[in-house]
Amino acid sequence: MVRAPVTATDQGQGALICIPTYNEAENLPLIVAAVREQVPQAQILVVDDNSPDGTGALADGLATEHPGVVHVLHRTAKEGLGRAYMAAFEWAMARDYAFIFEFDADFSHNPAYLPPFIATLRSGEADVLVGSRRVAGGGVENWSASRRFISWGGSMYARVILGVGVKDLTGGFNGFRREVVEYLLGSEVDATGYAFQIELKYRALKAGFRLVERPIVFPDRTRGESKMSSDIFKEAMVRVWKLRFGEVAPK
């Protein structure tokens, strides 16, 4: 089903780019500037989990510098990517954004993809836009062979168990039309780490929303430290089985 297009004079209008942060002081000013350059009519929400390196205070400074464009949501502790994004979704639904994006602070997600991705959602062609490393034209840069294998294997593992055709279930560069976020907030999304990305896509598919993958090239970060850990990996391995055999009701 193709959704009705959303009319606006600028493709960035009505879009909120959600950027979760934990110790991203080196990257945050640069990524905010880059996003604003690509989609000046979009707004940005920084969700900081009480970063020890002062990222939260830096975000406040950017919000002061760009009033009404950059917003900050402070959380008291690091509780995982999923919790940060769900807080961002709740914040967005209290306002009138039409499109909500998940976006990394470390430049692994290229802001240049935002204009066409927003346009795809605006046209009604997709309800969920997945920036995919695993479709033609997509890929990764500066990854070790072991990391490539683990990433590919994790995505294939989830696809097979869940029985879905989405090639990049674990990817974190995703855009949603408002009605999808409203639905997800009302469902029982429970994952906290990278399994959260799998769960969002799976629940959206089961609810009948249309997911479209568009290719992205995903480079490794050059500043700061990765947040991946063995606990996050283990959660994803277990969570897909709970989703497969749990009750995920259709819309």
C-alpha cells in the first residue's frame, strides 16, 4: 500500500533527526553542522545519556546557537541505544514531526543521504526507510574481515530466524513516518542494544507497514570509541528467538 504523500515546500521540513550520544564531544559539533548543511529545514534532537566527556553541555551550547533547530534531551544514565531512541520517539510524538530518523553521531551515517531518504518517506513510497549496507550499491569501509563476517552473520541469523526479507535488519540509519513511530511506542519494544534495530523493523513489518531499503556506504568511525560490547551482541542473539516465538500482533 502506498501512503498519501505529505506536502511541504522543502524536503527537510517536518523531519526530526534523532542523534543519541554518549561521549561524542569530538563528533557532535561536526555532525550537527553537516546535517544542517544537507537538510537546513530539518530539526535535530540530541539525546545524551549523561556523557562524562561533557557532550551534554556541548549539545546545550549548540541548542543555544541554533534555537528552534537543535534540541537536547538529557537522560540521567546510560541505558542503551533502544532506551535512548524510545525517549526520542516519545519526545517527537509530543510535537508535530511527520518523519523521524535514527542517526549516528560518528559519521558512519552520511548526512548526504538524508535529502533523498526524506523525499522517499514524503512521497508515500515507504513507511520505513532503511539505510542498507546489504543491497546493491551499499557496503562498508575500513572494516576488518572479522567485523564484516560478524556483521553479515548477525544480520543473516536474524533474517533466517524471523523469516523476513529485509537484508539489513541490524542497520541503525532508519527513517519512519509518524504513524509508524506512534505504533511502535504502543507496542512492547523491549530490546536495549543493537537488537533494538532488529525489533523495530520486525514489529513494523508484522504490523503491515512498508519497509524500503536504500543503499548506503557505512565507514568506520574515525573519532571516539565504538559502543559495541559482547553483552549487546548476546542480547541480539537471544532477542530474535523471543520475537519469533512471542506475540507480535498485527496492526
